[in-house]
Amino acid sequence: MFIKARKILINAFPVALMIILIPIVLNDFLLAALYLVIAIISLMTRHEKNDYLAYVFGLVVITISEYFFIQTGVETFMRNSLFGIMPVWLPLLWAYAFVAIMRSLRVLDQ
């Protein structure tokens, strides 16, 4: 039980780091670059089957979904450097979060 929890926390750490950086790094493009560095290091440090596919899938699908969700008016962003409606770093955060969720589900299946 504790081993699974530890593995899940390790998977969640890059996402938590990304979230912590949001109020600290005010330049959206610099933050996006930092997110790419975090994702690359995380994916190279421990690569699991289909991680890259999950990252790209998350990047594309979540960006499209987020775009339509924002268009409903339910959610708005003050930082709108991508398409004029969302921060450029948001799809990168969601993409790696998708990988972390997938990895965590694998841990729970063990």
C-alpha cells in the first residue's frame, strides 16, 4: 500500500512542480519552456511503455478540449498567450499530467 502511494507521489511530483511555478514565473513562454524541460527530464529519467504517445495524445486532445471548454464561457484565463484564450503552458501541463495519470493507473493495477 505505501509502496504504491510512494510511486504515485513520485509520478505526481513533476505536475506539482509545474503548478508551483505558475505564480512564480510570470512569462508564459518561459514557463512553457520550463515545462518542456521538466517533461523531457521526467520522461528520460524513467520511460514507460507509451509515455511519448500519451504525452502527444494529451497535448493534442486536451488542448482541443480546453479550447472548446473555454469557448463556452465557463472558464476564462487572465493569461491568454495561446489562441488569445489560454496560457501557452497549459497544454504542456495537461500533457504531462496525462502521462502522470496513466502511470499512476498502472501502479494501481499492479
